[in-house]
Amino acid sequence: MATPKRKVSHARTSQRKAQWLRALSEPNTMKCEHCGEVILRHHACPSCGYYRKRQVVKVKTEEAAV
């Protein structure tokens, strides 16, 4: 098994950890183009069912359920 020839610097260690910690930050969100709700990127809007300016999911409204 290979062994390191030199000590890994603190800067290099911190850069490696920063890449991992960036993934733990808040998820990417955006506004729905159709209704303006805050949604996760690359997901259909749960309130209106639109994704990329097309309706892909039929959403049941409260009025229809009553």
C-alpha cells in the first residue's frame, strides 16, 4: 500500500473539508414560474403541479375534495 511522502498541509485539508461541508448546506430552492411558490430545483411544484412551464402532475385542490 502506498504511503504519503509528505505531510498534508492544513490548507489542503481545509479545502477538502470545504467541498464536503458545502454539500451539507441548505438545498437549492427557487420560485415556481407558474404560481410563485418556493420549491426545490428539478422538482415539480407541489402546489400547482408544473415543472418547466408544463403541468406534469395533477394536483387535487381543497375545493374538489370537499
